[in-house]
Amino acid sequence: MLRIEDISYSVEGRPLFAGASATIPEGHKVGLVGANGTGKTTLFRLIRGELTLDGGRITLPARARIGGVAQEVPSSETTLLDTVLEADTERARLMAEAEEAVDGTRIAEVQTRLADIDAWSAEARAAAILKGLGFDDAEQRMPCSAFSGGWRMRVALAGVLFAQPDLLLLDEPTNYLDLEGALWLESYLAKYPHTVIVISHDRGLLNRAVGGILHLSEKTLTYWQGPYDQFARQRAEQRAVLSAMAKKQEARRAHLQSFVDRFKAKASKARQAQSRVKMIEKMQTIQLPEEAEKRVFTFPKPEELSPPIVSIENGSTGYGDTVVLSRLNLRIDQDDRIALLGRNGQGKSTLAKLLSDRLPLMEGRKVAASKLRVGYFAQHQVDELHVDETPLQHLLRARPGVAPPKLRAQLAGFGLGAAQAETEVGRLSGGQKARLSLLLATLDAPHMLILDEPTNHLDIESREALVEALTWYEGAVILVSHDMHLLSLVADRLWLVGGGTVAPYDDDLDAYRRMLLAPEKPRGTQKAQAEAPKKPQRPSRETVLALRAEVRKCEARVEKLNDMRDRLAAKLADPDLYEDARVGELEVWNKKYAEVMEGLDRAEALWMAALEKLEAAETA
């Protein structure tokens, strides 16, 4: 059991904790949440004993082991598997002693202890953890020096999970994981045999992997039972109740003060007035919980282009002479919201780079709208910002002829106020840097926005603001993210990247999650299951609702294209257009009309297919 009792701690005279207390029962999984800068990481350092408390105490059971990921694994020639095995220092020490011990009694003690900690299955357990975090069998035998810093962070995480400390402290562990790794970690933490405290802004993890929320606010700690959504709902209800009570109290205070003001000078009422003064003094002002700071993103509106804005036929792409993706037959319209799914290394980022013209098409045909503008955001762009320049200077370089007040307004539209606009990027938080990179990516009002892991370093409120901004955005969105909550709210189409190509994924995100977490089965078992007759299942209510939404979307797209067709037909009916001097213009309009008719045929086919799926589901 972890006990935090009446602790206080200050940094350069600024108090982070004042009388904060909490108790975490043994074996509980807890999410530590709170606004940026409130002291979540500092609390971890206090628990580990790296910092000295100003007051109070933090206690753990005697000999309890505390573990966490402090930094990436060093670049060395040690293999990933051996690096993880070495993380369990007791096992490593006992295995070395078993090789050298000569005393019979000591040999027996060592072997008994090795059996107690299940040392002989250690390699299989370490390999399973590495595989869950994205390393295949061949990569596990490679040296750490073969991997970049982000991948070595995964190895460090694998090491601490393998060591299984009694108290596991994780600070934003999904920031360097992809969707598959994040889902695996959720499942692993939910079954972890000891106590876990995790700092995270990943709503999916906080809902599925933990059973309690430790909220850091106003220098105190409050423990709430249940996952994050329950905490958010209960806190909103608490605030509503306290707000109503505060209004009633203010009305009563005003009523009493009114009596005092009227009669304090009147002798016959002086005693009554004095008693009301005392009542006002004894009133304890009701304090409302700290309200989350409003986060915003304001994406500019692009003009409408004729569909499709991008189409690829029999395409292939890759790096140098190496083909990564082939057999690409893709179409993107301006109202598409597409999530890219697929295991690590299958080519999601490669596809994103192809669509943003950062990689060439090696074979096939790619057609893009002539005026198409593409915005691209990836985590490496955040790291490439000029740390010695301010956000305002970044915008001045990108827009040299624009007046600074207008640029400041654009920064404010992305939650970067006057103070942040003049602060060097190197001193901004990770979330503020991400906001600046998102602003730079959308500065030209792109028709298609490609986002590769946009939520790293964004807090929960900022992620919700991003969802809202993408909902109102009038361009296509191509999204790669480990944030399942973001994907579920934004994407209405899923593409699966795997096997060297890209194909539509017809199921939903929950089915994809189940597929990723399902244990691999022997081939014989899979064959037997494939041959066994399948019992038809009635579609769930969520499936039917999703199909209805798809029908509505298809219908709206057909209506939109019909409207475009009618406008183009009216244009082509103009006799002046057929004059010799306007032959080139006529060809342009005929081409646009042909593109719209092709899009209309495709949209009507998709609409009919969606209607058939809905009818089959409703009659099943």
C-alpha cells in the first residue's frame, strides 16, 4: 500500500503540493491526471525518493521495489532480448551466482529462489513483452545500437515490465508507441500483478487499464474510484452541485448584507444588524473545483474542389529501389475521414508521405486536383522547430508579408496566447510545440490534412479540442494515431495497411482491437475453425447505427454530386462557351463534368451497397 500523508513541496518558492494526501491500495491500477505543470512528474520523483519533501511523508511496504522508465536504453551491442533479461537484476545476479557457487547449501538456496521467481521461463516472458511492443523475433536478436532513440525507449519499457516492480510508475508510456503497442500495453497493465500508477492523456488507456483516478488539482490529491469517463462525469456533477450551492450562498450573503446596510445606523435594529454581520463572517465560501482551461484549434476553411481530390491506380512506392507498398488503388474525396490501421512497419507512414508528395510514385498513376493543397503533420516536425526562435518568428518566416497582429491572432486560434507567441520554442511545453506545428501545417488552408500521431504531448482537453476542430474542418483527413478515442470520434473510413498494400477495413475499431489482442493460434486450430460451420450472429445495435450513418453519408454525397452535375450542366448549356475562342475553356468544363459523373456513379454504387448492408443487418 502506498500512503501519501499531508505532503508539501515547493519549487523555487512556488508550492506544488500543500497538505496533499492519498492512499493507493496494493495491486490497484491508478491513472494520475491533472493540468500540465501541476506536478505529476514531480510526484513520481518524490515517491522514488529523488526529491526531498518539505513536509509530510510517503510510505511504502518494506523492501518494496519501485520501477519506471527514466530514460532510453543506451546504444550498445547487447541484444534487445538480453537487455530486457538484465533488467531483472535479482535474476541476473542469481544466474551468475549459480554458475560460480560451490557450497552445496548455497547452491540449493539459489536454485530454490530461481524457481520461486520463475527464472527458467524468463526468456519466453521477455520475448512476449518485446513482441507486444512491436519487435519481431529477428529484431529481438539485434543489438540496441541498431535502433533509434524512440525504439530504445520501447526496450526500456519492456525491461521495467519484465522486472515487475511492486510499484510501477509510468509517465506517458504511449507517447512512443503506435496503436498496436498502445492496445497491447492497455491489456498488459490491466492484468499486471502489482500496483500501477500511470500518468497519461490517453483516454482509452485511462478507461480500460485503470480502476481509479488520482486527480492532482489546487496542490492537493483526490482519489476517485472508477475509470476516467466516470471520474469526468462525477467531477462535472460535483461542480454543478457546488455551483448551485455557491449561487444560493451568494444570494443569502447579499440578502443579509442588504439588511445590515439598511439598519446598521438604526438603534432599534443595531443588535439584529450586528448578528447578521457575524453570520456573514462565519460563512465559509464554497470553493468551486478548478475548471479545465479551454483549449482551442481553429483550422482555416479551404475552397471546395471537384471529387476526387486524389486517386491512385495500380500504384507502388517505397524508398530508393525498395518497394514498400504496391497494388495501390485508392480514392480520396474532400469529405473523407480516413484512419490508417496496421501493425508497425507495414507502411502507414510511407503511405502518408506518398499522399503528401514526400515520396514519389514508383509505378502506376496518381491524379490529384490541380489546386490541391496538402497539410502534413508528423512528430519529427515538432522536433525540427527552431528552438531559439519564437512562434511569431516562425510565422513571420512562413508569411513574410503578413502584419504581426494577424499572425498573433492565428497563434491565438491555436491556443498560443500573447505570452507564448514571444517565448522561444525551446522553452515551450511539448503540447505548445505540437500546437505550433499543427498551425504551420494548416497555414495554407489545405484541402487534405495528413496527421501522423498528432496527439503526442497534447493533454486530454487539447485532444478533445482537436476532435472538435477536425469535426468542423472542411477538408479530407488522413489520420495515423495510437489514440483509439480520437480515431473512434474522427474516422468514418478505415484503411488497413499490411501485406505490402492498402485495402479498406470493413469492420469497426472494436473488432480491430479484438483482432490485435487475440492470442495467435496454431495453424491446425485456425484451419479447423475455418472449416467449422459458422453460426450466424445478429448484428449489434452499434453496428446497425453505424450502417445507418454510412447510408446517410452516402446519400449526402450523392446529393452533393448531383448538385455539382446540375451546375456544370448549366454551365455547359451556355452557347457562348462553344465559340472558337473558348475551346480550351470548354475542354476544362467537359473534363470536370466527366470527373463529376464518374464520382456520381461511384457514389451511387456505394450508396446502394450501404443500403443493402443495412437491409441485411435489420432483417437478420
